[in-house]
Amino acid sequence: MYWYWKFNVTLAGWIGFNQPHRPALRPISVLRTLRSFLVSNSWKRLLCFFSFSSGLGLITYAQNIDTDINPNEFLKQHCIRCHGEEKQKGDRRFDSLGTDFNRDDTAYDWQEILDMLNLGEMPPEEEAPPSLKDLRAMVSWITGELELAYERHASNKAPLLRRLNRYEYRYTIRDLFGLNIESFDPTDSFPADEKFEGFANVGEELILSDYLLEQYLEAASQTIEKAIVAKQDMTPIHEVFTPDDLCDRTYHFRPQIWFEVNVDGSYVDVGHGDRKSERVYADRFEKGVPADGYYTIRIKSEGINREHPYDSKLLGIDRSEPIKMEVLVTDPKIGYPGRRYNASDRTVARIPLLDHEAKIYEVRVWMDEGFVPVIRYANGPRPFKGVLSKIAPVYHREVLPSNWRDGVATRPAENQEIYLSEVYQGPRMRIHWMEIQGPEAGNEMVDWLQVPDEGSVENISESGIERIIEDFAFKAFRRPSIPSEIDRYVDFYQKRRELGDDAVNAVKTVFKAMLSSPNFLYVETPLDEPDENKAFTIASRLSYFLWSSMPDEVLLNAASHDRLGDSKSIVAQALRMLQDPKARAFSNHFTDSWLRLNELGSMPPDSKKFSQYHDRELEPLMKEETRLFFEDILHNNRSIENFIHSDFTYVNGYLADLYGIEGVSSDSFSRVRLPANSPRGGVLGQASILTVTSNGVETSPVMRGIWVLENILGTPPAPPPPDVEPLEPDIRGATTIREELAKHRKVETCADCHRKIDPIGFALESFDPIGSYRFQYKDDGGRSYSNVDTSGTLATGESFTDVSELKGLLLDRKNQFARCLVEKMLIYALGRELHFSDRPIVDGIASELADRNYGLKDLVELIVTSEAFSDVW
């Protein structure tokens, strides 16, 4: 009887899309659910199913169900033993749960109970199930109460106040002033933005402190000064740096952490790849470029000795890979450019060099005033001192002085005619010369200090000043200004003039005040007449959703002419905006938030066990794969099923090597088709997800299982109760992580959640902490000690043997995944937590998305045309 009840309830939950108010059955969902049921359960369950097949769909939300049931009695019989005073599994207690749905916490609890009943997850398998009559009546009663509660709670909304977070602030000043922000970041000193479920743009978490207000004032000053200086004309420069400008070291007699020599002034050779070591830089260019702008950097260089006589294992590099030259720009004020690295470093090119063939390579790059170019050997041996210490006594013993191991000696102990650096035959990057030219003419920055027909601000009329302020306010506040606002700023300008400021400084001070105003710092600010500004509110919501920045001229013009009042117009603007390069912000920051990529690097993999991760700098490459994958699904309106399983991904040479994909060697990313049996399809096979869900030393089935529950199924487990101390279960005799967790689950307070978490995590054990595929566990010495077992059984009874079969089970729950993704994207789009009253909106979007075959671009359209998105309070 239990499995008959279990099947019907699960079927009802999937068919009804976890929506208590939807009576419709979807035939395709029925078939998929039936297929999953038939595949996953034993023959006894099949007999039970066939015996009671006439009850198919009985727990769907049909009309005219007898609701004469005592809810508290139902809870007492089926829930209180596990969720009562003595025991609270999953940190849930229902013995004191009332029936006043006007209370937020009460309504939330009943909603959760209904969800668990619909999904067939409660009562658990070991408990006696309720009768079908009681279950149908209970579902119907909860559904009716929730329907009324949704309406009551919807009327209790408050104005949304959400300030710009750090990246939104940067993008907004970029677009407001036309600034290039590749190196300029006025938010450097801002405190980190607090996150809600991974999202850094949720208004409830974005508090405003006294310290942050001070930083806003400083950032406004930096931005205005940057904008003014960037408009100044500069005489172009053309600097040529010879080998003598770049290096004065002529030999090395002992192993050092860096290898950089200039023997006769004709070239500089660099043999090390350590980031903490010397870099090619011209000391005489310490003042850097004279102005912001685009510069052309030319370098004549070549690769030397990629084919060498040494044991490749000693060098630790792949001789099949070309020698690569990395070009960076950096700020000397932050740190000495010729050594190590600093926070201002920005890689602008990574160039594969020809072997023993000098060529001139050209890079066009934006550089801020004072920045300088530097060069490093991107894939050279590291740590170089350790490499050379192993090579020197084996291959070059004859040139080593007696003090060759002295780490601080500056001269050899004996007179030498030949030095170690002269006989070293390892791979090197050879630089013949470097030059820099610029800045280019034709700065496209907006000039805020001029008004047509009146010229510059020094001689402008009073009405001209008002026009400057009004034009700036319209763009900065992203809406028409109220006359009283303009009057206040004009008065402020006049007072600054009376205090002795010239016209330019007075206007600059007014602009700084406006950039420190709540009207600029907050995405939306409620006004006395919200209906009059509704179009501009929609414009801002669209732009901060898809661009993380202010509306452009086209969007503001549409709002000005009231062309954002219907769904068709809003969708047209959204589709236009998705084609703009600024939409990369959506791909970057939504994936960062939803998939928790913003946590990648917080627990970096062990540098010895996973040197590949560090040597090849895989972290940004991992993020880029996921972002390009997301963009492909978005722009081609592919089904969100691809996030669970796909036949393609994006890789470059390094990721292809990590994944064992042949035929890709370029540093650039390309779309690759995966073989049918590949475990890589979907985000669960991507290194970014597999690394962020590891602890830096070893894989964690618990972290990975929780990640899937939170971000794919939308059913995160409850945190451990705050009054329960962390447990250290007896794991004596356990040799694998599966055995450790099996013992852990014997602790009663852990078992309920871990039966949901652990099986999913086991399926992903075929991937190591940086996403390489593995069949066996290895110890710190690299010795295999146990086979990887990826099999498991979900809490709902379905079994699987590996990650591919797990993906199949997840695809059978794609309605559940769709609802989870709707919630995540709606949080990001609205910049707020979802409330109880948002439930019908979420359900409606998820239902329509299913009707549209789950296209990701369709989801964006449904979000921007939803009631929640257009609701202006």
C-alpha cells in the first residue's frame, strides 16, 4: 500500500508541477514519471502499482474533494513523532503549528508540508502512509487555505529599496561617463556586499553604513576627476625599449628563483615561469603612459629550446606546448612592476611564440594614466630554483662553483669562464625589443561640462548651468527630475560660487553630490507619484537585470515616450538588450550567484596534489566554460534540460587536457561536441562546479549533494539545529568516504538529511577535486587504494549506478528543476528575497515555461513580463 500511495503522491506532485492549485495532468509528465517508477522500483512495487492502477492520479488536485478533515489530527498521526517536542528531524517541529495562515511563519510551514506531500517525500518510507481519502482531503484543505493566504499576503507589500552593489556601481559609472573601467575601480575600498543564497544584489542584505557613505563620497570624487582628466588632450608618445633598458643581468652561476639574462645587449632571455619572480620591464619608463587611452604595444620575440635535452619530468612542463608570452599592464604606484605581481596587474594578451623565429607581435590595449607594460613567460618552469637545482648537478656539474648551493651569494667562490646560465639549454622566452605608442586620438567620452551653443562651463549662462544639471540628473537618476530637485542643485551651485569656487569646480562639486544621492545609489527610489514614473522603473529593472547597469539612451527614450506599457514592448527591449555586449554581465553575475561560482577559489585545491590547477591558472578558465555554456543556451533558447545533460560544452586547450578531450590545443575557447557516453554534459560535469563543491584537499559528497539539492532541485536540506553540537561519529574501520558517511548516518540526528544528500554526492565521486575523471581513489603519494563507487539510491527510492543515470533521474524531475531556476532568476531580476505571496507567480511562470518547452530565453521573457517584475509599489 505504501508504494501505491508513494507513486500516486509523487505522480501528483510532478504532474501538478508542485503546484497545489493546478488540476491539469500532462500526459508526457505521466509517461516520464511512470517510466521512472517502472525502472527504479522492484517487482513487488510493480505488482502493487498494477493492483491499484485504477487509482492513477487520485492525489491530483481534483475539484469537489471532501475536505472534512482535522489538520492537527492528521499531523499528530503522521508527522509529530518525527517533528514534535521530543524529536525535530530536519529542524522541523509541527506539534505547535497553528492554522492561522495570516502569520508568515505558519503559512510557510504549511506550504512546506504541502510540498513534501506532493513530492511523496513525507511521511518517509518506514512510516505508515495515510489513507488516500485523508491525504486527498489534507492536500485540498491546505491548498484552499494557501490560495486565500496568497491573496492576503500580496496586499502587504512594502516599497523595494535596493542600493547598487559593487559591480553595479562600477558598470553604472562606466556608462554614465563613458569611462573605461578595465583598470579603474573606485569601489576598491567598498566593503564586500553581503549575499543572500549566493546573490549579491538582494536589497535586504545591502545595508548602508557610515563607512560606506564615506566611500561613496570618495568614489564620486575619483570618478568625476577621472572623467575630467580623461577628456584632456595629450601629445602621443612613441617609446622603444632595447634589451639594455629591459635587463642588466649578464649571467647566473647558481640556481635562482628567476632566470633573466642579457648577455651582449642583443636580446633578453627569460627561463622561469614563476609569478613571484622577475618580469621584463623598462625601469626608465617609471612614469608610465601620460594619459588614459588605447595604446599599441609591439614586441619582437621568439621561443627558444622548446625541444631540449633534459628529462621533461624535471622541468615539469609540456614540451609539446608552444612557449607563451604574457603581456600585462600594471600600476607602478601599487608595486614595483619588474617583480612579483600586484592588485593592478591586468593580463591583456597571452601569445604562443614561434620556435627560433623572431616575429613582431602587436597588442592594442587600454591603459590608464601612469600604467606600464610588462612581459612574463606564461608557461615557463616553476618553481625555477627547484627545477634548476635538479638539472644542474646531473647535466652541468662541471660549471658549478663550490658555493652553487649558497642561496644569497652574489659571486661564485672560484673564478669562472663559463656560467650555469650559459650552458643551460632549457626552454626560454627571448625578447629582442619592445615599444609602446599612443594614446590614440578620438576619445568617445561624454563631455558633461559643455552645453550645445554655449561652449564650456567657464562662460556658460545661468540657464545653461540648469540645463547641465538637469541633463546629468536625468541620466544619473534614471528618470525625469522633480523641479524641486533641480532647484536644490542649482542653489548648491550658486553657493559654491559664492564661497569662491570657479564654475568648473562648482559643477564638479554638484555632480559629486548627485553621485552621493540616494537617487543615484539606489536602483529604484519610491516617489510620491509612482505611476508617473512606472515606465522608468521598468526601464531600470530591465537594465539592472540584464546589464547590471543603467538604462541606455534607447531604453530611456522608450520610457519617456511611454513605450514600456505592454508585454510586447518590454520583450522587444529585453531581446535587444540581450544582443548587446553589456549582457555579458547577466551571464557572469547570474551564473556566479545561482551556481555559486563567486565562491570558486575560496578553498583552492592543494598546490602539490593539484599543481595543474595553479600552474595553468585554471580557475578563470573554469568560470569561462560555464559562462559560455550559459550564453549558448540563452542566445539559442535551448532547453534548460541542457544544464542537467547536454551533448556539448566549451573548452580551451588546458580544459580539454583536464577533461581528456582530444583535438583542442588553442588558448581560445571553442564549442566542442561531446561523445554520447561522456560524463561531461551539463553543469554537473564542469570543473567549475566540481571544484567549488570540493574542500581543496579532497572531494566532499556532502557539499556536492547539497549543491544539487539547492541549485538543481530547489530543496535544500535544513541546517543542523543551532542547539546541537557538531557530531564526530565513530568512523573507526572506515577506509573510504562512503564508509565514513555510512557510519555518520547511524547518528539519528544526521540520518534524515544525509539520506537525501549523500547518494547524489556519491554519483559525483567519479570526479576529483578539480574535475578530472577518476576510477580509483589515490593517497597523497599517488598510489591507488580503492575503486570509486558511484552508485546510490535517492530518498524517493530510485537507484542509479553512476552520474549518467543520476542525470536521467534529474531529467525526470525537470519540472522541479524548472521551478528552482525560476525562483533563482526571479530573485536576481527583482533584487529581493521571494515572499510567500510570490508563490503563485513562480508557479505561473514555471507552468508557462513548460508550455514553451523550457527555453532559457523564454524564461527571461516570462520574468520581465511577470506581475512581480512590473509591480511598482
